[in-house]
Amino acid sequence: MIHAPQEGDGEPSRGVRVEPLGDRALTIRLGDSVDEATRRRVQATYARLAERAVPGVVELVPAFASVTVHYEPARVPRAPGSAASPYARLRALLDDALAGVADASPPPAASVEIPVRYGGDDGPDLDDVARRHAMSPDEVVRLHTAGDYVVHMLGFLPGFPYLGGLDPRLATPRRDVPRTVVPAGSVGIGGAQTGVYSIDSPGGWHLIGRTALRLFDAGRDPPTLLRAGDRVRFRSVG
């Protein structure tokens, strides 16, 4: 639940902090770390706001530990005679919409299997990752495909999933020298996370494979294959 104090009051309520982000957005911070409890709070909050369609809100952006709310000030309802700013009025509407959300469960997650061709031209860094961790390329593939991953958020590129659940034995720092072009579909490891490049782009993650699935297609509805909260498994093919 978000308490709607006087404008400018940024004090947390029940572990939740609300911070203005310019004059057309605010951020609801629901934790200070990337963990399962915080992810569930983020997903429950995002789902509730998407369901309630709060007047004036034009976009919701869930992240690792927060939900950013973009709004159109002129569209936030105002009571007759009220002198409250659009920000203060929106805070009150959000407080009403999110009542009881602390006890709510996130919506059911979709499960998506992603077929991957590991190594070779599709995964040029597979051997390097294996050497770093004193294991064989086959062991890297085994550990990577054994993971039960969850989409914490989409970002960096349209539809790029930041996946939690990577086996700690595969955690690998980003490359010292990023590539200028990483092909769409490339599966990489960056630190303690794994992800899939949704479009051709520069990038510094270690590439261990590639999928033929299109994670982003502007002509598709919805355009992204994955959404925050989805569960993902990788399957080795070919």
C-alpha cells in the first residue's frame, strides 16, 4: 500500500518509497535488492495498476525493484475547488488502487522454452567461459540448460530479458571489450545473469549460443515474446 502524504513527502510507508521523476512520472520503489520477494512485489504492483487503469497514467515500467508510473498531468482528475498538484492527486489515486497489494500474489507466469544452438559461430565465447570456470563446454551447456529462469525485467533493448536463476558457477564478468554488433537471438552471460539479445546491437556479454526465436517483432501483438515474471528454460538443439 502506498500512503499519500503531503506533496514532497518522500518518507517510506511499509517499506515502499515513492519518488517523483520529473513532472510526468514517479517511481514506486519496492525493495533495495534483486531477490524473489522483491520481484513478487513488483509484479503484484504492476499487475494491480495495469488492471485498475488509474486515470492519467499513460505507461507502467516494471524494473528489478520498482515500478515507474508515467502520467499526463492534464488527465489526472481534480476535485472541484482542489488546489492539489497533479502529482499529489495521482499519489492519492495510486494509494486507492494499491490498497491491500502487499498481500496480493503476482499473476500466473507463462512458461517459455527457448531452443539454443550452443558454441561455434552461434556461441563464440562458450570455450572462453568454460576455461574461466575450469570446466568443459559441454558442462557449461548442461548447467545453462538446467536452470529455471525468471524474467526480472525487460530493458536495454526492446524485449531484452534480464533473467535471474543462473547457476552461480557460470557467473562471468562482462567482456573487457564489447562487440560493436551482436546478432539478434544471441544468448549471453553478463555477471550473475543470462539474457537473449532481442535485436542486433552492440553488447558486452559473453555469447554462448543463439536462438532462432524472435524475442521482439514490432509487427507482432504483443511485440515482445517475453514479459516480466515469465519463466524460461533453455534447450540445446543441433
